[in-house]
Amino acid sequence: MTGNSLFREELRGVRTVVVKTGSRILTAAGHEARVERLATDLSVLRKSGVRVVLVSSGAIAHGMKALGLSKRPTEIPMQQACAGIGQNRLMAIYQEHFAEHDTLIGQVLLTWDDLRSKKRYLNLRNTLFKLLDCGAIPIVNENDSVSVEEICFGNNDTLAAQIAMLVNADVLVNLTDVGGLYDKNPHTEKDAKHIPIVSAVVAGIQRMVSEKKSEISVGGMSTKLKAAEMVTRAGIPALIGDGFNQRLLTVLKDEASATLFLPSDKKIPSRQRWIAFTGQPAGSVTVDAGASKVIAEKGKSLLAAGITAVSGRFNAGDMVSVVNPRGDVIAKGLINFSADEVDAIRGCKTAEIEKKLGAIRFNEVILRDNMIVLQ
């Protein structure tokens, strides 16, 4: 069976797929059978020539089960303890079922710092590609046993979107307990109609969502839609489908089991995705109305003459936000000067920079190729 025959018509030609599975799929009654089916289907994909990355929740949930807890603890140290206990159990289950298919797996645990540091981001990218080159399936999870902010505010839907962009995936598949997006809540409304294709995630679609979180998970349909919006803006299609009652291969092939979110026509180049969605700004520069207009409307580089104020302590090469006179962030980019240098040359014409700094390393404060416009 070839990789192309495993996907619905709109996804023919997929070479790399990122699959995200949630805690309920991995821990609710009958989870052993679901994990076995998931391992089988991922192995089928891998052996058909498709490169696969699995983003897996479930560590905290398995730790809760081991400790006899029925509700997700609110105290961060207890969440970390659950994650430490549960991650070993989760990987043991995966190892057992993937071994039945002679499929290699590799564990990759991350915190947001690993993604927000450009150097660590690139190292992670190299590691994932090497695992894929070795024929292994990387299994990615947040390192909840040491994370703090991630446990309180993060979710693996966002992590899966980040990983999909990092490995240049051809599709992100988000498995949940419903067959994708409906016009009403299918759990409570019998006449709810399934939506097979969405061309763009807009406010009206977000308003349709009815959140249904369990005692063990932190994500809901809203976070899955946000993840779909993120990757489709980067040019990657997304599937949200039923991994609880259906097999992964069914979700990939049968449009009644999933909703396909089509990628944006205006795609963000891969080199700019880290700037747009992942990196953490080290500071900001405020620009005047003229500079704001040419950046937002004409896609021009940022020159010193248009800068009116500097905030934060950043070095050359750091990412900064570009703020308009109203205080709105209109862009983010990699800056060519330190905060002190920008403060010294703000408002200056290019010819005046040498007098202020003693040399001209760059004519532009932020090059257009290193900047992403957000408005």
C-alpha cells in the first residue's frame, strides 16, 4: 500500500505527517485497544514511506491513574509528580505496541524554552529529522515534570502545531473524540451536521465551538481550532478527527470522520514561521505612522528614521516586536542592532548612522526577509 492511497483526495502527495493524540484517547476505558490500533496505523504509514511524528499527551493522566487520583491536581508540584510517574508508563505502552510491528520509536520531551530559543529550535529540528531519517517515529510531549508555565497554560494542540511547522509537515492530524467540526454540539444535539471542509478559521467558526473538557485534559475544541489556524496560515493543511471511536487510517481517508482545514493562499515562508509563531520577543521598537504604513501595507524593511522609541534589553540578532503609534504590534523580526544602538540611531537617516556608531553594519534595522507582518 502506497502513502498516497492512504489519504483523502485533497491530501494526495503527503510525505510527512504530524499526528496529535489527546489524554482521553490514551487513558479512558478501552485505551489499550486504541493505542494498539494507533501504533498499527502509524506503522502502516511509516512502512508506506510516509514520515511520521506523534505528539502525545497522557503523561499526567497515566500518573494520576497510578496514584489513584480521579481529578487533575491543581498544585503544580503534584502535576509534575504525576508527569514523572506517568511518562514512563506511557512510553512503556507505546514501546510494547510499536515493537509488535518492528517500528522504532524515540522519545522527545520539550519545554517552551526549547522552541523559543532559535539555537535550541534548530537543534531540535535536526534531532527530529535524524530520527525520521533513521526510520523511527519520534514521540513528542511537553516535559511536564520540570515545566511550570506549560502545565498551567499550555496544551499539546499548540505544541503539535509548532512541531508540524518545525518539520515542514504536509498535514497536521489532531485526534479527538468527535469527527471534527459540527454546526452544533454533536454530544447534545442529534441533528448536528458535520462540516467536512473549512477554507479558513474565522471568528464565526470559533463561536460555533462548545467546549467539553474532561477531568484529565486541558485542551478543548477551541485550542484545536487555534492550532489549525496556526498551521494553515503557514501553508499546512490540518485534520481534526475522531481518534476515539475510529482508526487513524479512517480519519485520513474518510471525510465523514474528520474536518479538513485548507491552507491559506497567502503562506508564511518556512524561514519566517519561527518569528511569527514561536520566538519570544526580547523587546520592542515603536515606529511612526509613516514607517507603520510602509511596513504593514508595502512590506518594506524597517529603517532607523522611522523609529521613535525603544523598549527592552536586546542584542543584535534577537527577535523584537514592531509597535505602531497606537501601541499595536504590527510585526515581529530579527533586529540587526542592540537596544543601545537602536536608541542611539532612532530617527536618523541611513547616512547619519556611521556618525552615531562609527560604522555601518546594516542600512536596515530589520530586513524585510527577517520580519513577519502580523496585520
